[in-house]
Amino acid sequence: MADISTKKEERSRKERSEEILKKEEIKINVNLPYIETEEETTLRTPEEIARRVTVLAVTNLIAFDSIDPEEAVDYLKDCNLWDDVTPKEKDFLNDPTEQKKAQESWKCECIWVLLWALKKVNTLPFPDELCDLNDIPSENYPVGGDIDPIDFIHAPHELRSKSEILDAADLYYRYDWACVDARINNLEMETIDSGVVYERHYALNWLITYMDQDWDDVSCDT
């Protein structure tokens, strides 16, 4: 019975994603495999997500020249978050070149996805343009104003269901394939933004512990 229900879950999730792609007139690869089932998936814990999104929010401030790197490092250490900063993020903090800032600015999308998983934002909007973190209520954001990141991290966050997060992961897996296919074939992807799609796919794969990879090493296979 388990095998039958597993196949049904995989098939229905794939079909739902493909129906969305069809409506949006985005190319579908019917041969793309299923993603993991709920039974096979272990989500990151709410505290793990809160820690990750807080570090991302701090490095994002540097990307947009809101604080200087030394201030960010001191802040992260004061909040006992330095051990949560990845090797690539430490490299960025040590030498935030303009090119690295540009790359880091894309992490707005990862921040949005992780806050969506914690129910701090309601939706993952259609991926045709960069999200605006200013649209997030300040009380739902881990840094800034009177917010204490430690309070944010240890708050009793409610995580979205495994089913909802897997639905999003499956959809962005298929979005990402369409973007890669367009790039390989030198076609203009006009419907969705490939950079936005990639960053969201990245964050979703981390959320579902895809291949048990650490943040710096998350792969977005298509």
C-alpha cells in the first residue's frame, strides 16, 4: 500500500506543477523525474531556518551598502551567529567586492523563501522580477529597527507543511529546467526571471535537505 500511495503522491505533485506551467505557457519536460516524497524528506527545523535567514539578512545589508563588513561581523558574533556563517559568507565579509555584492543581492530571493517557509510572508509571487524585502513587515524580519535577532531565532515559529514546501520545490525544479533549457538553446526566457527562479530553487532545496547538502553546496539539478 505504501508503494501505491507514494507513487500517487509523486505523480499528483508532478501533474499539479505541470498544470501550472501549462497555464503560464512555460516549456514542460515530461521526462523530468519526481522529487522526494514527504516520507523521504526531512525539513530543516524552524530554528535552523531562522538562523540561516538571519545570517542572510545581515550579509544582504552589506550587499546594499547599508552597513560595513566590520559592523556586520561584530553583530553576528554578538548574536552568537558566527558559527552559522558559511565559508563563502566569511569570504564575502572579508572582501566584499562590488561583484560579490551584486551576487549577494540575489539572496533577497532566498530570504523571501525562508521567511515564506516560516509563514512570515504569505506567498511566493510569480518569479518574473526580484522581490522587495521592504514589503515584509518589520516585525516579521530578523534584523533592523528594534528587532533582536536572538528573540527572532528563538521565537516559536510555525513551519509550513512538508506537502506545501515540496509542492514549491517541485514547481521550481521544473521552472529551473525551463530556464536552463532556454539558455542552452540561446532562447530568450521572457516569462520568468532565471535568476529569481534559481535562487528560490536553491533555498527550497536547502529547506528539504536535498542530498543533505550544506548551504554553500546546495545543487539545483535539472
